[in-house]
Amino acid sequence: MPLTLNYLSFVTADLPHTLAFYRALGLPIPDGAHLDAAGEPQDHVEVTQGGLRIAWETEALARQLDPAWTPPSGQRMGIAFQAGSSAEVDETCGRMTALSFAVTAAPCDAFWGQRYATLQDPDGNSIDVFAWLQ
């Protein structure tokens, strides 16, 4: 099975303002999407558009996932490709390493239920590869 582009996420300093921007562009983001049922701010908002999951996450969540995270000076977007199995995640990382591309986070079973790894494209962008754990 070929990899499928499945998920884009943006780390943002001001989640409500950023959501308003993308809502104005036509993405199906409900008003108040960044608030839970009790009206408390959330660190993650996700919508699906044309089968693609698009998410926005706070800098606080980025730091929770990676304590060394600092805001980039440019791009604030993550790109993920879905594999058909955990083995395919591992195989993809092996193939990319053999082609001299960097694997910056080796495959692991992540706490959120995915076999997960991170590659780096030639421009330094992080590209994630994952498969849902079964």
C-alpha cells in the first residue's frame, strides 16, 4: 500500500486568532472549536477537509510533546503520511535511511495509539510517518 497524506498540523501562538483566519478561508472550523464543553481553552483543534485531517495545536502542547521545542523562524506546519501497518512505518524509515535521508525520530509505539516516526525532508521540514496500532 502506498503512503497516504493524512494529516497536517500547525503550531500556533494564538489558537483562537489562527482558527479565525482559517475559518475565514473556508475551512469547516466551528466557532468556539478551541473550547471544551465547560468553556475551557483546549490545546488541539482538528477538522477534516476532503479526507485530509487538518489540526492546530498550541505552543504549550508542542512543548508537552517535546520539552526542547522552540518556535521556528519560518514554517509552523507538520506533515504526516499514513502507512498501512506498523511494519510499513519501519520499512519506510529503513528505505529512507538507505537513500541517505534523515530519520530524526526512530519508529516507536506512541502513547496516542500510533506506530510513529519522523523524517526530515531536504529543506529541514519534519515529515511524520505513522500507522494506527491495532
